[in-house]
Amino acid sequence: MCERASFPILHWRDGRQSVCLLTAAAAAFFVSGCKMMAGGAPASPSRQYVAAPHTLRLKGTTQAVEARTIMAPMLAGQQVGSLTITKLATSGARVKQGDLLVEFDRQAQMRDFIEKQTQSSDQSNSVLEAQAKEAAARAKDETEIKQAENSLSKAKLEMQKSELLSRIDAEKAKQDLDEAEATLAQLKETYNLKRKAAQASIHILEIKRDRTRETMLHAQANAALMQIHAPISGIVVLNTIWKQGKMGEVEEGDQVRPGVPFMQVVDPSVMQVQVPVNQQDLLGLRVGEKALVHLDAYSDLVFHGQLDSIDPMGHGGDFSPKLRNFSATFSIQGNDPRLMPDLSSAVEVELEVGGGGQRK
């Protein structure tokens, strides 16, 4: 036979005790809830803002503190369309002060110098010849004037004897005197005019000679300008310029217009980074701030830096003239062969900011 399961039978007294316990627990919970509602939530510690580091990341480019720009020479006294490069130092080469950087074709300048030198020599001879002719002409005119003065003196002596001469001879002596006086006066007047004319002619020749000599000296100086030497010791950096219908670096055989900056010599031992800073981020920067400099091209290169200066003159932003940008310069501590000018870089500055976003 199957046995019936037995369950505990609660007597009435046990059930009454259970109900009393439940009622007491509910009452206690209700009373505590009322106290919480009357007295409010339990107090907790007040929340305070704790300063936390904030990293300001700025983008810029590296540049050398000491650098010299090399331009194609401007030739004096000549209208030259372009200059042809015959020798050129390679980009990245280390040079010392005085080393040859670039040499241009100087054949045109040397040919012009030789031509002007020959022309100047011929013109100098022409001046000497004109001066010799003028000296001979002056001597001849002075001799004629001396003869005219003698003739006048003789005519005056003849006039002193007019009382002793016949009337016809006296009239003839008077005519000779007048003629001698007129001849002397004319010779003296033409003498001065001849001297002025001769001096003007010689002066014109001298001007032509001096002008040709200046052109010759310009050609000689231009020939010397065809060689450019390093003004400082450093590294050669070739600029990207417009050449032959496209952008690129110059090479031997290329033509460069005078005055075009096509090369730089930079000293890589002292480098810096120039970054633009908007007016909001500018409030958190201070001169002397420490920073880290990362090179985009070399992720493993990290340099320590310091904020050296902030340009006080800002310029309008791209989107609103009310927002201004400022230029900040960070010096780079240390050196590496890969650290070159015009490299894209990032500067990280750690700032401590308060709850209002202002630097503490």
C-alpha cells in the first residue's frame, strides 16, 4: 500500500504567533520609512572638483633657429631671363662655411666682360687721342693769338708815326691797326669757344668710356656671383620651386630665374617648432612651459621642448574674424640626424585645469 504523505499541522496558537510577528515587522518598517521621509535622506560627503591633467595637442612644423636662404643672384646691369646650374650640392649634404654650394653658367658674363674690356680700351685711346688733338689745337690757336698781338703792337707803332707819314700812308696805318685789333679780338673769342667745344667732345668720350668701364666691372662682378658659397656650416636643404611647368627641387642643368630662393643652409644643432594657437587654448599657455615634441614621420622620435615665445599679434581665423590665432614657438632639446626642418610635428603640453576650464 502506498503511504500517505504527512504534513505538519499548524495549530491555531502557532498561526496566531506568526501573524503577530509579521505585523510587528511591517510596523517597524513603516515607522523607519516615516522617519526617513521626515528627516530626509542620510547625509553624504559633499562632492569637490579635483584638478586633473589636460593635454593640449598642437600641430606645427619644425624649423632651424639658424638658417640662411640661398637665392639665384640678381645680376647688375643685365636683363637675364634665367640662369643655368652647372654644379649643385646635393640635398642633405653637410657643408662647412665657405664650401661651394652652387655654380651657374658664367660664359655670357665672361664674354660680356671681355667685349666691354676691349671696348673700354678703345674708348680710352679715343679720349687720349682727342686730348692730344686738343692740346695741338690749343697750341696753334695760342700761336695765332701771339702773332695777332705782335701785329697789333706793330700797327700801334705805325700809328705813332702817322704825323710823319703822308695822308694816304696814315689812313693805311689806321686800317692796319683796326684790322689787327679785330683779328686779335676774333681769335680770343674763337679760342674760348674752341676750348669749350673741345672739352665737351672729350667729356662725351670720357662718359662713354666710364659707362663701358662700369659695364665691364658689372660683368666681372656678375661672373663672380655665378659661384655661391655656404654662409654658415650646416645641412643643404633644397626648396621646392616652380620649374619647367611643375613643382620640384632644382637639379644640375635646370634654369632658375634671378632672385628665386631655391636652397637653404640650416644648422640642425638647434631646432624649434612653430605652431598656431587659437585664442581659447592661448589662455592655458605660459612661457617656459614644458612639452613633448613628436615627429609625424618618425613615431619613435620624441623630444623634450619648452615654450619660448608667443607672438602677441594674432590674425583672424579662417571661419570668423572674431576668433584669432597666435603663433607660438617651442624650442627642441636634443638632436637626431632625422630631425630636419619642415617636418610635420605635434607638440603636447600638459595643463592642469579647474572645473571652469581655466588653468589653476
